Amino acid sequence: MDDLKRSGETENARVAKAAGVVGLATMLSRIFGFIRDMVVAAFFGAGFATDAFFVAFRIPNLLRRLFAEGSLTISFVPVFTEYLKTRSREEALELANVSFTVLSIILVIVSIAGVLLSPLIVSVMAPGFLKTPDKYELTVFLTRIMFPYIFFISLVALCMGILNSLRHFASPALSPVILNIAMILAALFLRDFFDEPILALAIGVMIGGFLQLLFQLPFLSRLGVHLKPDLNFRHPGVKRIGFLMLPAVFGAAVYQINIFISTLLASFLPEGSVSYLYYADRLVELPLGVFAIAIGTAALPSFSEQATKGEFGEMKRTIAFSLRLMLFITIPAMIALIALRVPIISVLFERGEFDLRSTILTAQALLYYAVGLWAFSTIRVIVAAFYALQDTKTPVRIAIVALIVNTVMSIILMFPLKHGGLALATSIASAVNVVILSAILARRIGRFLDREFQMSLLKVFVASFIMWGAIELTSYLLAWRDDGPFNERLITLTAAIVVGLLTFFIASYLLRNREMARVLETARRRFG
């Protein structure tokens, strides 16, 4: 029993450490992403050329979300992990080589088809551009330049699956930073070489994609992985990856349909509704990207290894720990976003055409998105558990149910709550998704939310509400004013965030929250 407990603690420590690495790398990527957006805005503004670029860049980006970073990685990791644990390392590396070969051939065909069919693709993605021939032609040209980016980023996703399975997380997580830096440098130094300066950004995307792939190779080599062609197309492992990947692609497509429906319905609401939802979503995506994706990415190899060995007791403990760690971060983030929704939006966006009214209306959307942050984040862990069990069909079926719930609730709520109703519908649908999948998972492997999880959740909520009181008190004492000077608003917001964080951590320490102890122990080991 003690050995099992020590094994569980070791696996939890590995998940926590990996999540920390991925989270820090993702935070760095987000920072460089904001810098990239600032550089693009400064040099190219918002108009004819940038419209063409963003539409052209959205096309390979959509394919990346459907086929690469989502479905490919999460389908490859469980099968590759199984080969590592139940067969020889040589057989596992053979699977990696065959996967690399098959994927490369498919990607070359897709890239060529995308380049040839760019006019048709742009016509479907941006039919309004047909009314402006110059903009349409520029978009087609940019699409042709950037479409092969899907080749590089999909191979990066395969490398990510291999490295994560071997418990290396840093280089795949840092990969997006390279893309952002490449685009920034291209904008700074290449724009004067083209009659149409926006072409520099497209070249930057392609250079960034190539460097992202190149960056992974030394780390693979250090772990003894040297990808090379292998034409064994009938390899059973590759077939299993393909069978797992197909439903995963549909799952990613359901998510994109969700976004499309929300945008479509928002277009029937008063002017600005789409923008309010966009800006609010950007703020919610920050804790999701830094923490939720990090923990989900870190947990998948552990889940896969435990599922392969049939250690479902250990798997349940690791799921519970991952959820506790996730909620220890996202619940206070949720409360802070609700408490500081107006100050955050005011300081970040309120300038120029974005006035106080825009701040208030965006804050409404942020409020309703924030109440679903716990669901947006925990779904990453629950879905990862299903993929570890090599079941990609169940998450897709429930995602379709959630899509129906989102559509129905959006139509019901959009009239009384306007754009806020669309945000609330998304939160409700995500909660439904989490609850149903959790119930199915508990029936599959046994109850995994134990008393320790319940006590941890209670302590996190208590500490978070104490933090909320400290934030409100700080805002009151510093006399926050929606229409105050920028410097005053910035100081008040900064003070409220600092006081809130300190209050939460002190309250968690006094309540003896185990996740707080884990954070302190990790910091002690890292910084001595």
C-alpha cells in the first residue's frame, strides 16, 4: 500500500513539474504573441492588407487546430506510450518513423492541394472579398505562400507527441515563441523588400514554421529518436492512431462550429456585440492557455502509461490530483476576473474608440464567460483521460450534445441578455459537457472524486472568497473610478491584483491546502 502511495505521489509530482514547464512556456508565448500583435498594428495598421493577411493566416491555422496540435498529438501519445511500455523501444521508434513517413506524404499532398485550390478556399472563407478584386487576389496570394505552414506545424505536433511521451515538455511548449519571434523580425526587417509590405509577415510565418520543426530535432536526438522514412504503411499502430484521430478531428470541428454559431448569432445583435465577445474571450483564454492546456498536456502521458499498465487506481488518483491542481488555479482566476472585470478591461482596452460604454459592455461578456472558467479548464483533464483510454468517440458524442445545448441556450438567452446571453450559453454548455463526461468516466474506471478532492475544493473556494473581499476592500480604499485618469486606474488595478494574490496564498497556507504546499515545495526545490 505504501509503495502504491509513493508511486501516486511520484506521478503527481511529475504532472505538477511538467505542468509548470508547459505553463511558463505558454505564458512566454502569450507575451510574445501580444508583442507580435502590437508590432503588426504599428507597421501595418488595420485595413486592406491586414484583412487579407488575417484571413489567409486563419486558413492554415484552422487546419492546425483540426489536425495538428489537437487531434494528432492526443491520438499519437496513448498508442506510442503503449508501445514504449509493453513492447521494445525499437518497436516504438519504428511506429514513430512510420507515422512520420505517412504524415509527411499526406501533408505534402494537402499542401499542394491547398496551394492549387486557394482561390476556392478564399471564396468560401471570405466571400465578401470577391467584391474587391485586389483584396481577393492579395488574400489568395498570401494563402498560397502560407498554406504549406500546415506541413511544418503538423510535424511539430508529431514531435510534440513523441517528446511528451518521453516526458520532455519544454521544447514543444516553447515552439510557438519561435513563430512569434520570426513574425516580429520579418515585420521589422523584411517589409521594405516587398512592394506589398504585408508579404513580409507571410514569409515570417513560413520561416517560423520551419524553425519550429528544426528546434525539436536536437531534443529528439538527445533522447535517441532519429526520424527517418519507413514505408511500412500497414503498421497496426499507425492504423490505430488513424482510427483514434478521426473522431478527434470531428471533436475539434464541433468546437469550431460552436464559435461560428456564436459569431453568427452575435451578428443579429446590436453593433459591437461580436467585438465585446472577442475581447472578453481573449481575457478568459489567458488562464486557459497558461494553466488548463499546460496541465492537460502534462497529464496525458501519465494517464496513458497508467491505462496501458491497467493501473486504474493510480489513474484515478492522478486524475483527481490534476483536477485539484487545475481548480486551485482556475477558481481564484475565475473569482478575480469577476471582481475586476471592469478595471481589467478599462486598463487594457479603454482608449481611442474603445470608450467607457465599450468597457461596460465587454465586462458583461467577461462576467458570463468567467463563471464557466472552471468548466473550460477541467474539460481538458477529463477529455485527456478518455484519450488515454483510447476512446475518442465518447468526447465527440458529448461535444455534439454540448453544441446543441449551446445553440438552444444562445437563442433563449440572447434576447434578454444580448451578447452576455451568448457568453452564458457557452459556459452552461461547457458545464453540461464536463458533468456528463465525468459521469461516464466514473462509470468506466470507478469514482475518482474522493473526499480529499472535496475538501481541497472547499478550501480553494473559501480562500478565493476571502481574496474577493480583499480585492473589493482595496478598490474601495483606493477609490476606483471608471472615468478616472489612466495612471490612477492602473495603480488601483495593480494594487488589487497584488493584494488579492497575497491574500489567496496566505489563506490557502493557513487552511493547509495541499496544492499550496505543492507549489511551495516546487518553488523550494527550484530556487533553493
